Amino acid sequence: MINPWLPASVVPVAGWLATIAVAALALLLFVGYRTELVAKASGIFLLAFALAMTFCTGVKGAFDYSVFTASAGAFALSSLKERFWKLG
């Protein structure tokens, strides 16, 4: 379990909220809306998830699912200064 500190009744709600947040961030990145800000938010979110996976289940799962790599990619995207396509 990735959220051992949450009560069992709250875990499904937290899972749905995390899924909605990830989907919203992905959609915002796809359309190019405020790419730097959204990419940083995605990087922070993915890094928090990777650390939670590491502390709760061990580092193997975080490496198997490339969560650290995805987080690094999001931070790399946020550091790009030249934008080829952006909405806002």
C-alpha cells in the first residue's frame, strides 16, 4: 500500500483524486497550457509518488515503473526556455 498513513476508508478517495490530478496535468501538458508551471507541478507530483513508492514498497517498484525518470523528464521540460507550441 502506498498510503499506509491514511485510514482505509479514505484510500479509494485519495486514489481517485490522484488519478484525476494526473490526468488533468497530462491534458494541460498535451495542449501546451502554461507548460513551465504544469511541468513543474507534474515533476513534484511524480517525485512525491516515487518517494512514497520507495519508502512504502521499496525502490524496485519505483525503478520498474520509471517514476523517477518521468519526474526528471517533467523537470527537464519545465526548464526549457524555447517553446515551440503553447496555449497560454
